[in-house]
Amino acid sequence: MFEGEILGKPPKCRHRKYCKLKSCRNAPICKDKKKPKEEKERVEYCETDRCLKTARVIKANMDERIDPCDDFYSFACNGFSKQNPQPEGSNYRDVDFQIKYDVIDKLISSYGCAKRAMKSKDIWPLARGYVINFGMKNRERKDLERMMSNIRESFMDDLSAIPWLDDSTEKRARKKAKAVKFVLSHNDELFKHDEIPPKMLNADGRLKEDVTFDLPTSVNAIYIVESNTIFLPRAMMSYPFFNTGLPVLDYAAMGSVLAHEFTHSFDSCGRNYDENGYKKDWWSAEAAEQFKRRERWFKEQYGQFFITTKKGEKLYLNSNFTINEDISDNGGVSLAYRAFKKLHPKKEKLYRLDEYTDEQLFFIGYANSFCRSETVEFTEETIENDEHSPSKYRVNVPLSNMKAFARAFKCREGSNMNPRKKIEIW
């Protein structure tokens, strides 16, 4: 019924006969009225100093001449490499660990070996001073705890969607995920002491191994399988990992770090321990076999990549050595992305990066946290001695396994960043 009929007036429209789904009827055809111009969606920009700095850094790090569907790491990081050429006689410069290598290493250089210095009780005044002067604010603590909670919930919500995980194993995985502990920065009570408590020292007067993990000056998050605990030191709770200005970038960097460590509790090693940190086989035979199958697929996938050495030889990645980190890299960025997508943050753009969607910005932010400039010799050393894959492959391989990445950048199926076969465990 039309408005004119309700009011007892004929509609001011001419009629024509039209058919729809094989049934014909008469319907009024009204003259088109000029539609008001649709308002353009209002774009809000984040104009804080932090956002402006973040936008400048990310934009400078990028090389937008490169196709993101061909080599995303180079797209996101080539600018950084060009701005930070290797100093003569050096083979390493890393944006992520700039504080550690440019500041802390200089402070403790008089000790000779950095590792020995970090175990020395003489490092205590530095660590304690760092806590007193740069202690974490309550807001930061709450934001990080909320982020960790979102990551945990996303993991548990998605467990039931894993087709090869049977009910019994899923139940145990859920129990372990719920039990993962999250320790921020340091033991507050510990750093109230002017002197190191004797129980924290070995017989030779150096800090015990578990204490060195807890130093707030460390720039390395860590998962301890025996206690099912994630430690996040204070030095990591700042730019470029955290407080970037936008939630999407916080989740891309810090969220991926936390999710990476969380995934370690379910990697090739961590899956053999229960929620209390005891070594125990809690997997069904079928689920264990399915996990091992995907583990082999990861090894095959990473094993196809190689670099050309200074001698002109091919050096292939060794995923037999890096498999735990490879699994956590893949699971970590995917989990952080899923956690972010469940948020509904205020829609804000960054100046000079406003052409990118939130989804695209997430992946750009993730890649930026790995931007570094290194020589071929250093990459060789990484492949031969590091339990992590080289940075380029820590970005490109996990993202190429994500359908969400391919959708975000509209990558053609079969392209480098959108292979037909994708591998995932968590």
C-alpha cells in the first residue's frame, strides 16, 4: 500500500507493468527526486605528539614503490634500511633494540661481557634507579593487563574453531591458557630494597638466573615454561612497542609480542607441559599427530627460503632450529590481530598515513617493529646461530599465512604474500 492510498489520494506517479520472479503486477513509478549529496564520512585525526611522531617514523621507514603483495617487509622497512646504513666495521643496527644497544650496553661496557654484567650484582643500582625514575604508571599497567586479557580471551574463543582439536585436548588447552600468568615489569616488593636480598645471589655473588629475567632494564619479553608465566620488562613498555598513540599500532607491536609469548605455551616445546609447568602429555594421539603434521609443514615452508652469502652460495633457513619461534611468530601476529578486531576503538587516522585502513595499518605496524638494517654477514650469523628466523621472514612468512592480510591488501592468489597453501596451528 502506498502513502497516497492511505490518505485517500492517488499517488502522483505513472504506472507501468513489471515482472519479478514470474509474477507480474502494477506498481507506481515516481519521478526521481534529486537525492541530497551524501556526506563524506568525517575523518578524525590523532593529533597528539605521540601520533605525529609515530606517523613520521612509520612513513619514513616505508618504501611505497614496492608492491606489498610481493615483499611486505621491504615495503614497510626499506626506508629504514636506507636511512640507517651500516657504520663501517659494524654489521647490525636495530630499531627495536636501539635503547638496549645504544644506551645500556654503553653503561655496562666497562664490565666487558654484557651477559656477565647483567648477572652481576653491581647492575642492581642501575636497575633499581630505572624502576624509581621510569616506573610504570597505573594507566599503563591497566592497559597492558587489559590487552593480555583480550589476547587470552581471543585464543580461548577460537579454540573450538580448530577442526583437528578434539574435545579432550581442547579442554586441557583451555585450562592451560586460563592458567598462563602475566608478570609486568618487576617484583615491586623486590626493588624496595637498597641491597640485593642474599637469597637472590649465587655462591659466586652473581644474580641467580631467574632473577636476571626480572630486571626491568632487559629489552626482551620471555615465557618460562616451568612456571607457565610471561615476563614483560619495563623497558619494553614504551615506544615503539607501546604508547604509539593508536590502539591498532599498540596491538600490532606490543600485542604481537604478548601473543607471541602466549603462543610459546603451545609450541613444540610448551605443549608438552601442563598448566602448572609440569612436563606431562595431555594431548590425544590424534591431536598430537595433527600438530606434528603442521609442524612439518612449517619446516618445509621456511626451509624453501634462502639468502645468497658473500661467497655467492645459497644458505637456507633452518626451521628445525627455529621451529618454536616460527610457530609463535605465526600464532602471535594472528592472535594479536584477532584480539584487536574484537575491540571497537575510536576511529582515528594518522596524518600522512590516512590512505591506509586500520587492517592495513595493523600489518604495517607489525612489520615496523622488526625494521632493521643488517649486512649479509649478520643475516648469515642469524640463520646459523639464532633460534629466531631473520627479521624479513618473521614478517613475510606469518603474514603470507594469513587470509586477513591478503584481504587487507587485495593480494592476488598465488602472489608471494598470498600463496595458495597457508599453514596455521593456532
